[in-house]
Amino acid sequence: MFLNSLHGLRPKLCSFVRYTRGIRPQIKVAKEKFQISLDLHQFKREEIRVKAIPDYVVIEGKLERKTKRGEVIKQFVRKFRLPDGCDPKTIKSELSSDGILTITAPRKIYDANIPSETIVPITYSGPSKDNESIIPVKETKCNSPVKQRPVCDDKTKK
């Protein structure tokens, strides 16, 4: 839909949109590590940025080239959720000479000797103050045509 509207106007933009959609990562999730590989051969190392934020890794790329007709700017952002056991502080990224960006995050292997159940102690704080949290509700008359059931008080139940 979007590509069809731009097809006749900007063929270079359309080809880049198709290219960025074609940046398909290879994702491997194993017990000991999480790994993402992307083919970014069009980008230089200084044009790529990898950020680790809690629960996510974000890959950004931006290249600017001057051509005979003007300037070309290509930009993308990819965001991946980290699986359980990955610490964002331990993420490493590597760009190979042929333009493959590989991001690796070691996963914490849980020790079988660690109990999966932990008893949480209960502290004593004295009597609760439930009466202070109750707010009395007053009956209000409504002008709507919807019939309402009569409200019973404790006084009317005698």
C-alpha cells in the first residue's frame, strides 16, 4: 500500500524500504546464550549503534552519502526483547569484515541446587484499621427512567 503510492515517485526510496524490510535477523536462543545476527554490509561501524536497555537490545543504523544528485540518508531501528536470564550489562556486539553484526548475550544458567521455592516471612504490625477505610455511601435519587431496586438499611431489616 505505502510502497505502491511511492513507486512512480521515488524508486530509490522504495528500494531502500524493501531493503530494510529485508534485514531479517537470525535469532538463536540457547540455554547458555542469546544471539542475533544481522547483515548490515551497507553500513560502516561508526554508522551503527547498539544499545542495551532493561529487557531489550536496540540496533540503530544511519548512513549519509553524497551523490551527484544530492544526499542519500538511510536509517533503521530494530528492537529485540531479551529472553529471561540475559543481563543487558553483559551484551557484546561484533561487526565482521563482511558486514555481519552479531550481538551475543550470555544467559544465566540457574543452578539446580537453588531452591525454586522461598518462604517469605510475615511480619506482625498490630491490629488492622479496617474501620477507617470504609466510606459510607448515601442513597441518591436518580431522574433516569430505569427502575432501581429499593435499598435496605440495617434499620429496615428488624
